[in-house]
Amino acid sequence: MPDHSDALTRLVQQHVGAGRTLTIRDFAQAAVDPVSGTAISKSTAGNLVQGHSVKITPEVLAAIAAGLGVPLAQVQLAAMRQYVGVVVDDPFGTDPGDDDTVVRVAHDADRGAEDMPAVRAFVERPRPTE
């Protein structure tokens, strides 16, 4: 299993810093939650780039997403990986089939499909026909 302990840091570093699209100052200025108006400081922006822990709230995550110009869900998933150690993915490689079924399971980053037989049974259960 890959290490997810710095997922939010890596996401921010992909966009912010020397040789990237955004400077720390640009990121901090753009990082404002469009709903609540919550903004992050230049200091917090720098801490995110350097991989230091910051206080995470839904509003701060929305501000980070706005500052990076990425979907909020992407920032939320990265924060879950880094701060909680939980990933949301399809550990079973489920074929979407004709109905485009998408499987997402929240699980410990150290667990794989073989560790979740009950979840696999649920996902693969026969579905009633309409």
C-alpha cells in the first residue's frame, strides 16, 4: 500500500512554490472559502507547503480548494488521507458494467480488498432486476 501520510501536503506542493503555478503569496490571497469567507493566512499557506500540521475545518478545506483551483472533494480526500489515515477508493477494481456503477469504500489506508471480505460480498451481491 502506498504511504498516504502527506497527501494534502503533496497536493498543495503540486501547485504552490518555486517553479509552480502559484507562489505562496498568490495561494494565500486566492485561498478564501466562497461560502463562509474564511481565508488562510500567508503563514498557514507556507505551513501547508512545508508539510506542517494546520488546523483543518470544512471552511479551511474549501479555502484551500479555492486557492489551488481544484475541486473541494479532491482536497477533502487528501486531508482525510493525511490527517485521519482513511482513503476512499475502489479496492476491488469493480467493473462499472452497463449501469456505470461506481464503488467507493472508506477504509484504513493500510487495508486492501483482501481485508474486506464482507464489503466485497456486499458489492458483488446479485442485484434484483426491475
